[in-house]
Amino acid sequence: DKDMIDRLLQAWRKAKDVTPRDVAFSLRGASANASLRDKKESIELVWTGPSTSLVPVRHTEQVLCEVIDSAKQQLFIVSFVAYQVDSIISALRRATDRKVQIEVLFENSSEHGGRINHDSASALRQLLSKVNIYSWSSGKQSSKDYLGAVHAKCALADGELAFITSANLTKAAMEINMEAGVLVKGGDLPSRLQDHMNALISTKIIEKI
Amino acid sequence: DKDMIDRLLQAWRKAKDVTPRDVAFSLRGASANASLRDKKESIELVWTGPSTSLVPVRHTEQVLCEVIDSAKQQLFIVSFVAYQVDSIISALRRATDRKVQIEVLFENSSEHGGRINHDSASALRQLLSKVNIYSWSSGKQSSKDYLGAVHAKCALADGELAFITSANLTKAAMEINMEAGVLVKGGDLPSRLQDHMNALISTKIIEKI
């Protein structure tokens, strides 16, 4: 910061016609823009696993609950598996109580041609009868060696907040593993990801089950 | 934008002592700050899986190669598994040729008390003899029910670029699955994550193997 002030003073000395008032106005403009930007977009590091006192990081479960609780109209959750994580299920219940439309995309259970045993979709359906559940099946016939899996993990609220992470909706991911993620508030990214998910629905790449 | 201009004009009309020159200087300050910010931090959405023509997204493998190729001094890669992905291994080879220090944190293979069968560490070690490989073992004795896994997936270059994703270093993650990630350039986040990883090393939570 000192370096920036020195550079400002040096530049000012060269520009003889610039008055103190001019500089004051340009600094106020810069500062107003900075606080507008801060409001517009922020990125936070999110982590599960051993912490060090050296670098504070926000916890996965806390951030996921924040995203769910912030939703006013729409929530889109993509996760590989969804075992019972009570705090998340409670947050989802509060969201349905607020009339938030919840869309979830899970990997199909192995009985339905997917790659995991635990039938996440039906487990969640028992808990939340008002959730729209999607699955990715189209194009899976193309390769006989390996079927693509829904391995993305993200939570989106109203195209305003996007949480993108390595963490599944499991107790281990919330409490025991090392997991890394990013919470993006505002800016273009959350709405782009929301648009992308909506485009996957409108092009029938993912379909309601 | 028109709305913002209207609001500016309205506010100006109320502030009688503000000259056109004052407004010009404040706008130049705001604009200089905006371009400084744009240079400072950017976030991009990264995706593997079916794309729609509606929302362009960057591809996982391409971004991971970009991060590796951008590294000048240090590269930190965290991944659950590391099967052969030729483009990534080639990029890592180029990085070692440039004398970039590469640190990798993998989940231990099951033979070493970890949760996966494929011995990623020794497979990569054969390819890249100069890589520092870390493992997370401390504290794993505490729970007998479930051992925490290194499930985070990220790539960090020089504390400047951070790629945080759901994608492992596998062919499926690069080509077939649905995977979501974020590439962060500049700003605080890449250096914070780098500091966090270094803190995990200095506190011996992860150790060189």
C-alpha cells in the first residue's frame, strides 16, 4: 500500500495541472468502485479436514447449509451420493417450507444402471416429497467399457450463490475427509452454472425421474 | 448501465458544487480501479461432460494442463487417484524440465493403509522421479470405523492460479463423467490455499513419503 501511495505521489508531481480536489475525486471514484465490486462478487475457500491455526478456512457443512438457507426461489444440488447428513436434510426441509423449488441431480443407483449401491434418489425422496430429482442417462449407451458418472458436486441458490466442491453429501465428506471447495457469491459464475444446469434439462441430457 | 448513468446524473444534480472536472476525475478513478481488479482476480467455470451450445464452459483437462504449464516455481497437486492421463503426465514432465518444484498429495494406496487399490504414488514416482509425494496419515488412528480420505482435488501454481474441482486425475474424469470445477486466477484465494497446504506440511499433518 505504501508503494502505491508513493507511485501516486510521483505521478501527481509530474502532472502539474492536477489539483488536490482532482485527486480526491479520483480516489473517491476508485474507492466506490472497489466497494461495489466487493459486493458484486466474492470467492471463499471451503475445506473439510484437519485445520491449522495458520490459515483459517470455512467448513464444508456450514457453507452447504448457508447456501441452502440462502435460497429464496430455486436450489440446484448436484452430488454423487447422498447418505443421511442430518444438518443438510434439515436445511433442505426448511427450504421446502419456504416454498423454494429444489432440483437435485444424483448419480443413478446401480439398480437403475448407475454406479453406486445406495439408492440416493429414493432415500431423499422419502424425506422430501417435493424435490425434483433428475438423472443423466442419455448417451450412456455409447460406451460399453465405462458409463460416465455424475461426479460433479455443487449447490446453487437462485443463480446468486454457487458452491463447487469435491465433497459428496456424506458424513465422511462433512467431517472426516480432506475436501476442498469454493463458495462464489455474486458475479457471473453462479448464474452461468445455473444456466448450464437448466440447459442440461432443456436439452434433455438430464431428465426428471 | 443506463440505469447507473441516470443515477449518476440525478446525484450530480443534487450536488451543486461538483464540477464536470470533478466527475471526470472520479470516473477515471473508478475505471482505473475496475481494470486493476479485473487483472487481479478472475474466476472461470470448468466442466467435463455433455455440453450444450447454450452455455460455453471450459474443459477440465485443458484447464489442468494450463495450470501445470503456467507454473514457474511451484506446483501443488492434490488428487484422490492418479491413473495414467497422458496429457497431464506430459505437462508435468514439461514442468520438471522447467525446474518447477512439484508437490503432490495423494490418498495412500490400500497396501499403505489408504482406501484405494491402485498405487498412485508409485505409478507417478516411476514417471517423475523428482516429485515430492506427500501422504496424510497422522490422526488416522483416532477412528477405527472410518479412516479419513484425501478426497480434495486441486492444482495450484505459484500461489497465483488455483483449480478446485470434483475431477480426479483419471481418464473418466477428463473425458466421460460430469465434473464441475473452478479456476481462480489472482486474488487472495490461490495464495491462501497454497499457504494452507504449506501449513499442512509444516505442522506434519501431511508428510513426505
